Amino acid sequence: MDVIVPLKENKDFRRLYARGKSYVSPALVTYVMKNRAGGVRVGITTSKKIGNAVKRSRSRRVIRAAYRQVYPKLKPGYDFVFVARGKTPFVKSTEVYRAMMKHMKEAGVLR
């Protein structure tokens, strides 16, 4: 399995929010944008709106688990930011996976 390259810089997140294409579902928001790096980079955000630290951590875990299933099917050369929504801590990773796959299909980034 390839290593998942994280987005860490605030400027990278801001760039995706400003210029990236967004896809929305009740459990997840996905921002997609082409990058020059050639690899796949990913960031996950969970705001205080989601709930306490336990809920935010669960949201990140669920999103990460779903992303691990989606990752092998992705074309290289894209940046992704996944934003947790209020419903995220209460759903299974399979539901987030379905939403993620739908977003990736719409974005046309699947192999």
C-alpha cells in the first residue's frame, strides 16, 4: 500500500476551499483539485461544530477508514480535503465510503 501524503499547511487547505470543486452529502463534504505534485494528497477537517473531542476524533477515524478503501481507485495528481459534517460521528465508515465514492465519481477522479 502506498503511503497517504497528508495536507498540513493552512495555505493548502485555503487554496482547496477557494479554488477546489466541492461535493456535498449529509455525512461528508469533499473538496477536489488538481495538483502539480503528481501524487495524491489528502486533508481531513473536523470543526468544533461537530461536537466534543471524542466526536471529532471518531469523525476523523471514520473518514480515514473510508478513504483507505477509496485510495487504490484514485487517479494520481489530485488534492482532497474531507470535511466532517454534523452527522459524521454517528454513521459507519461504509456510509461515508458510499458518499466518498459518489463524490469521486462526480469529480471524475476514479481510474
